[in-house]
Amino acid sequence: MSGTGDTVICHVVHSLTVGGAEVLVANMTRSMAARPDTRVVVACLDFIGPLGEQLQAEGFTVQVLGRSPGIDLKLRSKLRAFFREYRVGLVHAHQYTPWFYAGLAAAPEKLPLVFTEHGRHQPDRPRPKRVLFNQWLKRKTHAMTGVSASIVDALVNNEKLPRDRVELLYNGVDHDRHRADPARRVEVRAALGLADDVIAIGTAGRLVGIKNQAMLLRGAALLRANTSRPVKIFLAGGGPLEEELTAQIAAADLQDTVVLLGQRDDVPDLLRAWDVFVLTSLSEGTSVTLLEAMSSGLPVVATAVGGNPELVEPGVQGLLVPSNDHDALAEALGLLVDDDEKRRLMGEAGRARVEATFRFDRMVDRFLEIYHEVMA
């Protein structure tokens, strides 16, 4: 429940559907509201999503503003009214479009504005009109952060923002939430129908093009043909490509190997039940789910895109493969499936790396420091 303090922080987002950036914002909202003299509200430009509904049920103000297609100049007035109604003292925009509208609305209200870029669309290239507008927008923005070095580079090279004004601030996860629980692992594996000798490989994320689960399914067929150990592959998440992926599974006769779990709210338990985590995205910032898997002690196989190489040292916490190379993916997964000791050592190294560098509480502390700096 948000408190009754005198500083009101407003997070501006597309929505609070289930995704890495959205999970992060929802957890930031809870954590920041628990601090003294702080209230937190959320403005969703497009729709609310299940995470937003959860926050509402907990007593938080989460309001949907209903953005129209194209450039919706009426949204500026809606945001200004929202800021005034809830006496917002600082605005934190997450991702580019929310930053665009938050800048238009915060500037005339003379509100401090913080911008965080979580990910980039592909192909990622400069857009002249946007670059021109950014020169105005950066003057109205008091702090800018990117969640990975690759994101910072994109903001500098493609958005033409000054490097000395964009801070690298990695995402973090709740390390304690992902501790090993052997008893729970047994329960969840039983619920998934996993025998003791089955190696469970899993991924979690929206079933959308940028996550490229199709690459995983192509790799699954090769893996099954080249390992003697029993393997099950689980995809947790919902999205518009569910029907297409289901058809791909059937076409490759993978029904006995691959399971689509649908949208799940028990990902920490699923991570406890799995033996390897895989991420085949075409682009990533700093993947929250990848960090959660590492925090859970899972070895990982991920595409060498975006911020993934900043999280995973090849051969230490896991393995990296080229994007869209399902042969390399199958080979990497096979190495881990066939080597119990390698999985254990990489899992331990991953958990230690998250503990050292990617803790959620440290990330929140730094954002609060930034807030205090810009408000001063």
C-alpha cells in the first residue's frame, strides 16, 4: 500500500502487462512506496495489464490514459491533469514513447523528469525527426539511464543523446526470492510430470517475435536427435504467437518434448524445477528473467545480443550463441544436458554474479538517489 508521504513519484509506462520492464516497474512501485515520505502512482498510456490490476488491488493508483494511434497530442493534457490531481513531484518515464509524452506534459508543469530506456526495437537506427525532437526533450529531462551498455550506446548513437548524461544502471532482481528450495522443486517437478532423470530446459517471456521462441523450437528438434538423455522443454508465457508456435511444434513432431505452459504467475517456482534456462531473443536490454534464472542457480544459454553478454561470461555462468543459429543453440544445450557438473558449477557462478552486481535493492537505492539529486 502506498504511504501518505509528501513526495509523489509517477511512473509513466506503456502498460503493466507481464514483461521484464513492466515487472521491474511494478516491483519498483512497491519498494519505493515502502520508503519513508514517498508515494507512488502509475500512469499507463495504453492499457493496464495484469500487473497493473495487481497493484490496484494492493491499493496503488494506476490509471489508464487511453492513447490513440499515431501521435496523440490530447494525451499531453491527460498526463498534465493526472500530475496535478495526484500532486506529482517527480516523473519517471520508462521507454521512449512514455518519455516523449511525459516530456510534453512535465515541462509546462516544471516537474523533474527521469527517463529509463529498457530495450530497443529492431532494426535500431537513427530516425531524423526523432533525433531532432530529442534535442528539445533532453533539455527538459533531468536524468537519463540505460539498463545495459548496449542500450546506452543506442541512446548515444541512434538518439544522439550526450554520453555524459546517460548513466548505465543495470536492472536488478530480488536475490532472496530465488533461493533454492529442494522441497518445492520436488513438488513443482511432480506437477509438471517430470521424472527424476529428465533434464528440464525452460524459458519465460511473451510469445512475440522479438523473443524468437521459434529458434528454440528449431534447436529442440536437433537437441532431441543428438542426446541420449530424456529432455523436456518448457515455454512459459502468453502472446500473439501462441498459435503459430503450437503449429511449429506439431509440424516438427515435438509434442512429447516441448510444452507451452501459457501465462504463469509462478515463474520463481518454475525456475526451481528446471535444470537449464534458455533465452533466444533477437534483442535484449538487461533481461530480468535471465537475471532471475541466474539468481535461481540455473546455468543459462542465451543469444549474444544486447545486454546478454554483459550478464553471461561464456563458459562461466552459461553459454552464448549467435542470434538465429539453432545449430549452435542445440550444441550448447547438449553440452549442458550431458554434463551434470558443468550445470552445477555454472549455476553457482550465475547466482554469485547476480549477488555481486545485479541486486534489486541496490538498483532502487540508486534511483532514489537520482530522484533526490534532480529534485534538489
